[in-house]
Amino acid sequence: IPLIFGFDVIHGYSTISPIPLAESASWDMDAIKLSSKIAAMEAAASGINWTFAPMVDISRDARWGRVMEGAGEDPYLGSKIAEARVKGLQGDNLSDPLTIAACAKHFAGYGFAEGGREYNTTVISGDILHNIVLPPFKACVDAGVATFMNGFNQMNGIPVTGHVKLQRKILKGQWEYEGMIVSDWGSIGEMTVHGYAANEKEAGLKAILAGSDMDMESYVYEKYLKTLVEEGKVDVELIDDAARRILNLKHELGLFEDPYKYCDVEREARVIGSNEIILSTRNMARKSVVLLKNKNRGLPIKANKSVAVIGPLVSDKNSPLGSWRIAGKDNTAISVEEGLSKYKAVNWTFLQGVQLTTEPTHFVLETKINENNRTGILEAVAKAKEVDQVIMVLGEHGYQSGEARSRTKLNFPGLQQELLEAVHAVNPNIVLIVMSGRPLDLSWADEHIPTIVQAWQLGTESGNALAEIIMGEYNPSGKLPMSFPRSVGQMPLYYNCKSTGRPTQEENPDVVFWSHYIDEENSALYPFGHGESYTTFTYNNLKVSNTSSGFIVTIQLTNTGNMAGEEITQLYIRDISASITRPVKELKGFEKNMLKPDESKIITFILTDKELGFFDNEGNYHVEDGMFDIMVGGSSEKVLKVIAERVTMDMTP
């Protein structure tokens, strides 16, 4: 029986792509699919058969470090991205030596960890489970994902590794999933620590009964499954079913025909870091960048200017790689300094300003942040006084997000805020480039800095991609897949919330008794779907017509600026009154279009039962007649709206 080699190929293998949250900001399914395909090509050429990706956990809390590994807060966008990633990794045929088996994780609810604290418990209602948490996993099943992984968390008092409802009833039952479920690293044994099993033997019993087919790392199955069968506690048919699922995967990969088919040194040398892969990775990085604001047109940078580029991430070749890039070699990213230095028409000066860390960093160790050494701030301030413009490159170290990297503060780590304010005091003409693995609190920057770019952690081609955007060779088109907070106290923060019985009273702002904070606005600083461009777009003529069970929606999009650019048009609905309450907005469609200056396009969306319905707390699907808000625009906040009534029509002649 051949071995199967699994590996964490999360965002690229050797050539590192943008972190998944960054790629999600592209809203470009073809690009995301290609990025996953490239990762599979490199991994397969290196002997890997199976990856523990994609992570499709929805999360609404930027404190949770693993938001960098997912697609953000929305189940519709998350489902589309999940499908693209699975198809990119697996292709059309798993036996193709250029593909690898994908793994949908973490089933389920891991992204709802209380307080955003890693491995914490989750409490999830049936409404949230079926309408928010599960849809991306169902999209993976529909896309043919080869494997599933459960998780570390307990949900509503039951560790998901031993959760019968999730694994046996929903995944293998209702969804008729024929693939294999693997535990997360040691999660079967950890059920004893949760207090759900008295010992490892009982943990193994509960895991196999719940549907976990493979034990990763804890060795519980190896120790106890045979005994559990002999004692009559486990039917041997369950063991046969688990083994069949694992063997089927190996068969689909073609490993029984040739167990060494993925081991090809010549192919590995030819594929890894090829020019085609580098160019595709750079293109993915460019598409992932979000222009948060560009007041006074601070970007693109104009020729013949003197520009100081300041910050601890300016010359960093490691942090841009992000977390979860195990096969990616340290210090192999193109830095911002390297990317910009190619443009000789600008008089550049590059300065660190402050150190971000005090010690060498490591994937499994805490990152030590510099809180005291201010050496370099005075030099940065002096240079800022002399130049026409300043670019500040600030954010998180690459190992400050990811697994076990939860944060209670969402500000710039260390002395970066102090550096930013000191430079701003002498030269407010600043472009702020934010490199992070999650949304940060940019409230001060939004108030004081005219141009802000969310650059995430863009991988190997970071510096080249950013330089092309900074210099105007590429027009940014990314849109946020997560809401950016005004304060960490807003967490969890998400656009598709429900209305309270006492919503905002805009006409009476001084009235106390409505759902609000007394010290901050309710709204996001930068909402879901937000992202600006070097050009401008306008929306007109929103029209809605009825079909037999839904709506046809059309709107006119026009590029009203002087540069070609891509715009992501977003469609939202609100079911105004339903048998269970529905969110104030739900994304139900989007389309990305490139338009030349003065070019217009009529965009059409079709809303069917699939988009207009919802699940109740028991998981039953409902589509109800009634009034709907139909909203279309360039973000979840900037929309045109009409009200339409869904009436089921009798089409019988």
C-alpha cells in the first residue's frame, strides 16, 4: 500500500503567493484558482500528494490570527473562493501529476473562537451554523474536494473532532460526502483535555463513531481501535469505511499504479520558481492590494520627486512572506526597497526608522517586538523634513498573524505609531503602506494620512507588485473581504449583521436608548467591499424585474475618470421580513469589469431561490415571498437601492 505525503501548502509552496486573506481581496476567482494551481504544480513536483488547504473558516474577528488564512467574513464570497481554491489545487483529475489533493478545513466553527483567542471554545446557533459557517464547506463538497479536516475547537460543548452531527449526519449524511476526514494535529487525543473523554481510548471511540477517518499525530487509533473492535464497541464496518475512504484517495491520486510518480527531480528543478510562476505570482499580488484612500492623489508617485521611504518593513525580505509558508525559504521576498529602487526617475531615500523585532523570529516561537529602542526616529524625522513626499511602510511582522497569533490590540506593534506621528509632524504628505495579516485599527491614520494602501503580506513578489502600484503602472482594484474597525472594542465586526429592535436613530443622535457605543461609532472604519482606484466609477439606472421566483437586476457602470481600471460591482439583498430575522445586507453576487475612460457597461445579475432563501435553525431551507431591498454598488456601504416584491408565479399554461 503506497504512502501519501501531506504538507501545508497554504499560499504557495516554494514561490510564495499572497496570504489567502490578501488573495480574497482580489475578488478574482480565475486568479485565485490559478494561484492554487501554481502552488499545486510546485508541491507536486517536489513529491507532495496532499495539502491541508484551503482553510474556509468564516471569521468576523480580526483578533484571531488565522484570519490571514481564510477568505474573510462573508459566506457568499467565501464559498466562491473555496470552490476556486479546490479546483485550482485538484484540477480536473487527481491522477494528473501536476495536481494535489485538497483538504477543506476546519470543520466546523473554528473561526468563531470566543474573544478571537486561538483554540478557544465556540458557541454557534443553528442560524449562524447553517447560513454563515457551513456554506463554504458545502461549496468544497460540490467542487469535489478530496478530503476534510475537523478542528481543535469545541462547538456548543462538543469537540468537533467527536461531533456526530457535523461529520456523520451533515457531511457524510445529508451532503453524501464520499471523501476522507482527517483529524487536526493531535485533536483526537486533545478531547481528553477538553473534558469530553476520560482517556485516550474513549477519545478514539468517540472520534471514530463521529466520523473521523484518519488520526493525525495523536496515535490514538493505532493504540486502541483494534481493542475497541474486539470489545464490540466499534463495528468493524466503520473501520472498513474509514480505510476505504483513505485507500480510494490513494487510488484517485494514481499512487497504486506508481507510488513514486510525484518524485521527479528534473521536473522539480524545471517548475520551482519558473518565470511563468513568478509572473503569475506577481499578478496575484497586484490584484490583492486595496487602496483604502487617496486624498489629494498622493499616488501614483510623480517623477522627479524626492521621496523618503521609511519604516521597519521597507527593506524586510521575510515579513512579506507571511505565516504558513513552510517550504518557502526565509528572506526571499522582493522588498519594497528593491522594488522601488528600479525606478530611477525618483530620488529615493530608504530608512528603517525603528526596529520591529528584538530577536530573530521563528514559526513556533513568540515574536519579540521592540518596545524601547527608538534609535532611528530622529534620523527619519530629519530626512522627512527635506523631501517632497514620504512613504511609510508599517504593519505586522509575518509571524504576528497565523495560528496561535491572537491579539488583543489591533494597532501597529511596537514603536511604529510613534514613528508615524513623529514623521507626520514635520511632513504630512505621507503615503502609508500597511503590511499585515489581518485588519488593523487605522483610525489615527485615516484622520491624518491622505493616502493609505492595504498591502497585506504579498509573498515572494511583494516589492515588485507594490512598486508597480506606487508608480502608477498598475491601477489597484482590490476590495476588502473583512471590515476594518474603528476600535478593537467593536470586535467581532461584520457588515451582514442583524437589525436590533432599536437601530440607529440618525434623526435623533443625542437620544440614548438605541443600540450603540457611547464612545465610538457602530460602523466600520473601512467597510466590507471597500476599495478605491486611481480612476472613478459611477453607478446609474438600477432596475429590477420579476421572474417566476426571483429577480433580474441591471445597473449601468461607467468609468468617469481618466485611467482604465477594474471595478468590482457588488449585489446585496435584504429580506425585509421573514420567518426568522435576516441580516441588514447579504452579498449575493459580484462581477469584476475592466473599463476604459468614459466606457460604460450594463451589468446583469439574476437572483433565484438559491440566493433569496435561507436556512432555519434546524438546517431546513426556506424561500419566502415578500419584500426585498436590492442594493448594488462599489462596496457594502456605497450602494443604490430599490425595493422589490418576490411573488411566486404560477407558470402553468
